[in-house]
Amino acid sequence: MRGGRLLAALNLATALNGLVIDWNRTHLLNPRWPPHARFHDAMTISFGLLLGALGWRALRRGDVRGAALGPALFFGAQLSAFAYPGTRGIESEFPGLAPRLGPIRLNEAPIALAMLGLTALGYARAAMVSSSRTPPSRAAAISRPGGAGTSRRLSGSTRAR
């Protein structure tokens, strides 16, 4: 799978993640959750939808970095949630939903790590393909200070004489 296709799949997963994973009795519809906790879950669902849509748009425009940013932010935030006091994975409330693979509990942490790894792989592959398609003269202009798309004119006081 080429990097662009992998990034497309990751952005789709980012967009649909909350709808598929959180819209059920364990999260958004959990009767034990107070309204404010549901608010935060709904916000996370919307955040994923928006990041996935923005990443998809970036990919369609050929912006590989922008396409990788959405999944990286979303799954990076998911992984960082474990660092906050009092947080735990799904197994704390629903142990049967997070199976074990040897000593590793397959909760949100290893899944987020896997998604971050796949995002890095997709970005690296897509960036290689993207740079191989850039004409040499354009690539050289982009790599120069003041590269393509920037004005090379200097203001009056700094103009070379």
C-alpha cells in the first residue's frame, strides 16, 4: 500500500473512530456518565471527524504533511490522555473489551501507538513518492532560502547595492 492510500485510510479511521468506537453503552450512551463527561466525549467525536476531514482534504490537494497531521494529533492526544491523573483505559470499566496479548492489554494505548506508527510510515512513503514527482528545478527552488512562492525582492534598506 502506497503512503497516500495509507494516509487516506488513517484519515478515514480518524474521522469515523469516535462514531464507531464511542457511540455505544461504554461511552456516549453510558447511563453512569454525567452530562459533562458525555459532552467531552461528543467533543472528541467531533474533533476526530474534523481532523479526518481536514486530512482527507489535504491529501486530495497533495499536502502530505497536512494529511499526516490529523491522525498524528488525534492519536497523539489519545495516547497522552494516559498521563493525566485518574485516567485509565477501557478495561477499568469493561475488562472484557480489552483483551490481552501476552502481558499487553489491548486498550487505547497500544492502538494509539500503532496508529501513530502507521501515520509515520504513511507520511514517509507518501513524502518519498511526492518528492520523486517534483521536477528537479522546482525541488531546488523549494529547498533554497526564500524558495518557490516567496518574493525575492528585498525592501529598500536591505537591498543589495
